[in-house]
Amino acid sequence: MKKLTAMILILCLTGCAKEPAESPTASDSGLESGLIAVEGPMTISSNGLYPFSHANEQLNLQLVTGRYYEDWNPGPLMGRTWTGEFRLVLADEDGQIKKEFSLQDYFDEPLVFNSLFEIEFEDYNGDGNADFTIGQYGSSSGNFYKLFTLGADDELEELKVRGHRELFISATDGRYSTRLEKTGEGSFKKSAYDNSIGKQVETVFTWNGTEFVEQGE
């Protein structure tokens, strides 16, 4: 009897002395609905601009509003997916935003990215500013790219290519940004698979001061 009383006393001292603090319920944390709370924009691409600006600046691509989801069924966009309204953000070395630009203004269709990536910078028109491509999935043969520049005044501008709303490129080093092959000062080459003739076709474009023009035009 004494042993039983002692055991009850020990159990009370260890487990009954104090009620535990209430923990968040599944409903409070969002687990019940399967939702994940995100605070602030989601950065999809973070890139240093030092080779062009000679300062520790960043040009980042961020999802401002939209959705994140995962789909692991086999397909061209399987895996992690971010879709919605994106912006490019120019930030100084302290992370303070200097400029921000909506990307949706330059694309007709909703933007979709299904991987983190790095923006590939180069100077294609010979003015010393950072030029770069932003792309979207096209098909198994290639992707569609827009060509942009970040001017000396830190303004974003699309570099026009005569006769092309976008560039379809097959040989790339990245679906969402690719480095174009320079063929000379102010010129670059792109390669695309032409289904009608069943082979790769290479095209050279040259800057004329206001836009890129296909060589031979």
C-alpha cells in the first residue's frame, strides 16, 4: 500500500503539477487546410551586377502575387512551380530597393517558372550596360526569350529585335535565361530547330543603334 501511494505521488509531481501551455491547433497553423503562409515576395532568381555596375548591387526576380505548387507527374513543367505576377528588383549592397519593374508588362501570357535560376548577363549591343534574356517554356524544341537591358540610369528596357516579338531558341544553357553567342561587337547568334525542314537554323542579329536586325535584311 505504501509503495502504491509513493508511486501516485511521483506521477503527480512529474505529470500533474502544471498544465502545459496550449499549442496552436491545426486550424490555427493552416495545416488543416493544407495552406502555407508566405510573408513577403518570393525570390526566384538573385544575381550580382558587379561586373557592370562595379557596385555590390543585386537584380532579383520576385513573385509578388500568385501561386506556388508542386506537380511531380512526368511532363515539361513537372516539379516546383511559381506562377503569377513577377517583378525585377534592383537593390543596393544593403538590400534597399532602388528600382522595381513589373515583368508582366512585357509578356502576353501569364508567367510560369518551375525552377530557381540565374540571370545570364552580357553586353550585346556594345553600350557597356547589362543585357540579359528572360525566357519561358516553348516546346520540346526550344524556349521563347525576351531581351532586356538595364541602362546607365537604372531603367529597364526591352531591346527590340526587328520582326520578332520574342526569340525562339533551341540551343540554350537555361530555360529561363540563356547567354546568347556573341559574333562581334553589337552582334549575336541564335540557333533554333525548324520543324518544317528538320534541322537547326542559325541566325545572326546586329545592333543598328535602335534595334537588332537580322543579318541580310
